[in-house]
Amino acid sequence: MRNALRSNGLKAVIFDMDGTLIRSTIDFRKMNQGLADTLLQHGLPKDILDPSGKVNESIVRAYSYFKVHSHDGWAEALERDLNRVSLEVEMARVDETREVPGTADTLRYLRSRGIRTAVLTRGSRAYTERALLAAGLDDKFEVVLCRDDHPLIEAKPNPVALRRVYNALDLNGDECLFIGDHDTDLLCAQGAGSPFAAVLTGSFSVEMWTPLNPDVIMDSVAELPRLLEGLE
């Protein structure tokens, strides 16, 4: 565990969900391909897609393009189709969802310390609620913010999403720790002004995280209690 946090004035922990709290059942490759295909079907020129294959960036580029080149109502139609494609993949195996080992124990520890908990995810509301239920984590969080609670362009990594969680908790960013398994989470935390803890239970390795300089690198959320005890 790498730890560069300097303060123990922590009032809340905000978690990403897939790969952080739960072992995701989503076929993200299939989802991302479906989202890219949907953008092209709506008339996005192929050369505007993000060349590195980051679908979130492609969606941002698409919104910028269609804002100039499309007719009224394009955003609602596009968002409806993107959410439909995502939801189909999300729900395929959702009932097989399980917690990352140690997650429930960590949440109990945080509650015992009076540290509040929340979730910020790009998952849909329907998927998120069912996944948390399947993993036995459905009643553990004060705030849960999903991608379809607001316009898609405002979902993570847009820092406005994380700021909405701060506001719902009536806290400032520096009073919260955001934990995630992907650089999308790190970008969101950096933009919103929150310290960030990276976990290795998703697709990012230590070698991938290290040059990005998160405040903390943990094997999993199960290490969080030991981390916080060390700050005292």
C-alpha cells in the first residue's frame, strides 16, 4: 500500500462501484463497442472518435460535434440510445455480482468511526441498485449518484458529478476521499478537488497507477481501515 495522505480530517469516503466495491460482471469491451457504434449510427464522423479508444472521451467529442452539426432534440435521442445500449450489457449478469472481499467489513468500520459513505458510478440507476443488492451492499450508503440521474455529459469523469455528491453530503471536497479503480475516477477527483485512493481490484496495475500519482494506492478497499488507523 502506497500512502501520501497527510490529514486525518476525513468526514466521508466516496466510492466508485465496479472494480472498487464489487467484482463487476459487465463486459466493458462489448459495452464500449456498442457505444461507439451508436455514436456512429447517429452520424458522428469516425475520425472524431477518441483515437485511444476511450469511449467517455468519444462521448464528450460527440456532444461537442452534434451541438454544432445536429438538429433540436439530438441530445435526448442520443442519450436515450447510449443508455439503452449500456443498460442491456449492464443487466446481462448483474445478479452474479459479488463484493470485493473485505468491502462490507470496511463499510462497518467506517460507520463505527462516524465516517459517512457514498457511491459515484457511471452505472445506471437500475443496474447500480440491483448490483449493490446482489452484493449485499444495498443499504450501506448515504448517497448513491448514477450516470442517468443527470445528463450523460455531466457523468464521471466530469467533476460536477463528484461535486454533486459533496453537496448532497453538505461537505467540501477536501473533507472527502474518493476511491476508484480507473483513471476516470482520478480525473474526476482531481477536477473536483478531492484526495484520491487508487485500488488494484480493477484493470489498473501498480505500474499503471504510479506515474499518475494518486494520493494512495491500495490492493483493495479492505486496506482502508489500516490506512486510516495509520493517519492517527
